[in-house]
Amino acid sequence: MKAPKSEETQTRARVSPSTQTATLAEIARQAGVSAPTVSKVLNGRADVAPATRTRVEELLREYGYRRRRAEATRSPLIDLVFHELESAWAMEVIRGVENVAREEGLSVVLSESAGRLTPGRTWADQVAARRPHGVVLVLSGLDESQRALLTSRSIPFVVMDPAGDPGADVPSIGATNWQGGLAATRHLIELGHERIGAISGPSRMMCSRARVDGYRAALETAELPVDPELIKAGDFHHETGYRLGLELLRRPDRPTAIFAGNDLQALGLYEAARELGLRIPEDLSVVGFDDLPVARWVGPPLTTVRQPLMEMAEAAARLVLDLGRQEGAGGAATSVELATSLVVRSSTGEPPAV
Amino acid sequence: MKAPKSEETQTRARVSPSTQTATLAEIARQAGVSAPTVSKVLNGRADVAPATRTRVEELLREYGYRRRRAEATRSPLIDLVFHELESAWAMEVIRGVENVAREEGLSVVLSESAGRLTPGRTWADQVAARRPHGVVLVLSGLDESQRALLTSRSIPFVVMDPAGDPGADVPSIGATNWQGGLAATRHLIELGHERIGAISGPSRMMCSRARVDGYRAALETAELPVDPELIKAGDFHHETGYRLGLELLRRPDRPTAIFAGNDLQALGLYEAARELGLRIPEDLSVVGFDDLPVARWVGPPLTTVRQPLMEMAEAAARLVLDLGRQEGAGGAATSVELATSLVVRSSTGEPPAV
């Protein structure tokens, strides 16, 4: 099916060759559909057959088609995508994005990429169809085709706490994880600990690598040996803290202090210590990371590295909305790390007398 | 501006007088806009002036206009509204709704009514404009005009854990709160406790009333006195558990056991007991309500009444989607209470010897 000649001319007349490599009518011709059908796909209308939508989307992507007047046709939504929806950690992030969304009269669409580090293919098509003001990705990233699809629709995106290495051109908001690991471990060294273990999150995540590197740097600058046997990598769950905690604490030369990768792991470690009859902090000092509300509530209250999760989420939401407003302004990507800080409570103390 | 005669006739011809009290063209005439403008409002298009949208929305509401073919024009969204977004409690609910949404290829739009028991006016208009498959309200309800607006758009809604009294015609999913309060208190009575206190959630919330009533019923059927001085109503936060816990535990005739309105209050109570040097369970037995993940992690692990939050949220999401599919089928509202169950851990034991 060919688009009528007059429409093609009209479309082409409005196109600026610098931003547009194919007209709507050309894409329609290649896809074998009418120009209004391409329009429907562009506008996210529901009455297009899935196969047609896919074919048109592919051509739009291929030609780097850029929609104009994105502002006018945006839905009052902001997309928030999690690697996994779990724990009070995610709740802090949700609250931060909700705060900004409420101020701006937007609603938040929540998705979970179900443990994968990039959301599924359907997800990107749905986002393109619903045209949010922007996308905040938490501990996850986008693949090339997803980035191209969002870019073609002028939908900006920001990564919060990048999981992998998002690339220098991706705007991101993080926390000073390395500094946090350094501060936590220095606190333990100052208390007199010399055998300090570490339980970390997954090593494929940059934030957990950075924390362990900070721990290592603290030991090295204090001229204490780094014993690889005392560093255990797991994931960010309670269960890991418990299991790896038991491994570390059952050693004949067990550490007198452990830096956990996050608060949930620290709570798992509490459980392991309880099971082995070790008192915190008398027999074992524990430092967590995050400062979730629960850190104050456990017994003893947890010494931890606070990262300002709600503020980070607010910053990510504000950044993505700003990017949407400066559409086409280009410019360098913005990457910001908010400061972490050590919060000393009652789970750390001097090492036991030998 | 009058709608053209031909269009009016055409519109009217498709209208069934039983469900429709005003045609689109009549509404357009009254609003002083064109019929296509009314269509745009109905279809949630962005290119309508806010004042016009409001005027048209009001007329649509007034005339109880019902959209036809709601299925075809729905967005692949499901709305989830919280009274307040806080704590791991909300996270369990979000995960349940996400599970169902993912199965159905839908995305979840999250809103918070910022502590009010009904979401704001703007919220309802936004929902009407984005046309989700349905709305799940958590611990909140809708006022008359909001219900009318959603009903006019054939957008079904379900209340999870109704806060007030949602009315017999509102579909709802809850838990057997009364049974839970009964089971928790009977457990304490069986251990030998006779002075049992209660810290409850807000009395305007039906779920917290039901829990306290179950507590009272357990005492009465065991022929133990109900001492109103030992029943403290607060809200569902940690802080309340701490503050009211101190009040109860500082009494000269302090209770030997306390039934907390939820797990967060129980954790606050732990803190109060710690501060006063009381050991759990040797000096004080504590029962919570919810069974959040953290209940297993605290020391000592918390005896609590489990309510299947994720399953309740899944049931609410499935119910609202089912209601959307049976559109117009009418029928009685569905209200379901899922079973609660007592989970005995280490925070309850025999009362201290006098």
C-alpha cells in the first residue's frame, strides 16, 4: 500500500533533514502500510496489529526517526524500573521518585525487570507507546536497541546506582560507595580491629565492587594485610549475610569485625552470630551499608554507612525531567554521586581481648 | 458551537437508552464545544484546554455517560493507590500487584494519597484520562464523585484492606483480622499470661478495630478482665510502638505480654523494652501482626500473626481485572477475607514468676 502523493509531500515539507533521515511516508512505504498507520504507532495508539507495530517500530529505529513536539504528546507519567523489587531499599527509592512526581503532577509507572539487568523487549515497546516524561532505571541498564527506541521518541532516561558500566554518555545518579567502604573499615581499624572480614554484593555490580575496594584501601593504607579468605562475595540478600557469615565465623581464625555489603546482609550476619552464641559488639563488630529504617530498630542498633536513597531517587527524577525539558539541547551527560556518611550506633566496639 | 446535525444523529443511533442518558453531541452542545472535543476528553487526549476538560468531565459525570468498547481503548496499565507508601508492608503489596500485572502484560501505576483516606481530585481525572484496566486501592477509598467518574469510564476498582467502611457494594479483599487478634491473644493466655496489653493501629481503620476486638474476645471467653488502661490506640508506625510501649511498661502493674497492632509497632516495643532493661520473652512476651520479612530477622525472632499480603494483593489485582472483563454483567460485589495464621517464634514465653 502506497501513501498518497500529496501526504508524502506535506510530511516531507515539515521535516528538517538534520534531525530526520526518513519521512513518515517513506517508512510507511517500506513497511507496506499507510502513513496514518505509522502515525498511530508513533502515537502509541492501541488499534494496530502487533506484527505491524513491530515492523514499523523496527523501521523507525533503523532510520533514527525523531518525533517532533514530544512535549505536547507526553503522558503525565514517569517510568521507574527496578532490577528487583525487594526490601525497604526499593521503598526508599519509590518514595523519592513519588515525591518529585507529585510535585510535578505526574504518576509513577513501576516495572521490575525480574532480576535481569536489562528490562525485557516488551517493556521498551510499552514505554514507547505510553510516552512518559522520562525513565529512571535502578540498578539496571538498557541495551542498544532499547536506548535507540527511547531516544527516537525523545524519552530521556537516567540510571540510578548503575549496575554494570552504563557508559560515559548515560546520565546517572549514584552514591560515593568507595568512600563509604573506606569510612566503614577505617572506623573498625580505629577501634583496634586487625582481622576484618567483608561480605559483599555481586561483583558484577559496580556499587558493590566500589565498596569492597574502599574496604581494601582502608586496610592497605593502615598497613594491615588483605586476606582474600576473609572477603566473600554474594548478593544483597539477608540469606547471603547469614550463610557467608557462618562461613567466616566458623573459621578458627575468625575475624573480630565484618563489613557487610548492605544492611540486609548485616541482619543475616546478626542471625549467624546469634546461632553461634557470639555477642555483638562484644565478640563481633558489624557495619552495614544503606541505613534502612530497620537499621535503627534491630538489637543492637546497627552501625552503618548511610546512603541518601530517597534523595538519590529525587535527584534522578529531577534530572530526567530536566533532560526532557532541554530536549535537543544535547550537552554532556550528567553523572552525580551523592555523599555517603558513617552512622555509628551500637554494633561496633573494641575487639575482644585475646 | 453546535455539533453538526448529521453527527448527532449518527451518535444517537449507536446509543442504547438503557445505559446512556446523554449522547456525546448533547454533552458537546451543553459544554459549548464540538463533539470531537468531547471525544478527545473521553479518550484522554492531551490536546484539550484544562478548563474545557473540566467542564466536559463534569457534564459526563452529571449525565452518567458510559463509554462503550472500554476494552479496546484501555491502556495496558493497572493503578495501585496507597494511603501511605511506607515500610516493607507496602512493598509486599506492590510485589503482589506486579506479579499479576506481569502475567497480564500490564504495567503498574503507583500513587500515594499522602496520608488522606481518599486520593485527591486530580488523581481521579488522571486515572480517567489514562484509562487503566482497573484500580486497586490500599487502605483507602473513593468519594462519591470519584466512584462516579471511574464507573462512567467502565474502570473497575477494588479495595484492599478497607480503611473505613467501603460499603457493601464495593468489592474488597481483606484478611481475617478479628481471627488473628483472637489467635494471638489465645496463644498468650495458653502460655499463662493474665495481664495482656494491646497497642493498636488507628481506630478509624476497620482492620485495626477488628484486631483489638479479637483480642478482647479472647480475654472475655477466657473469663479474664479487659482493662481499658492496657489498650492503647496509635498508628501503624514503629514510633507508636516505642512510645505507647514505654507508657505500658512503666506502669507499676505492667502487663507481662503485649499484642502489637503490627510488626513495626512490635519492633518499637522491642526498643522500649531494651531501654527499660526488660528481656524478651523472659520479662515480656510480644506478638506482632503482618509477618513482614523483618519479623524473622530481629532478635529474638518475632511471634506474629501472618497475613498473606502478597497473596491478598494478587487476589485484588485478579479481581479487578475479572471485573473489567465481565463489564456490564453487574452482579453482587465480591468481598473476600484471606486467612491469617499465628507464627510462633521466640518473642513469646511463659510469664515471669512473681
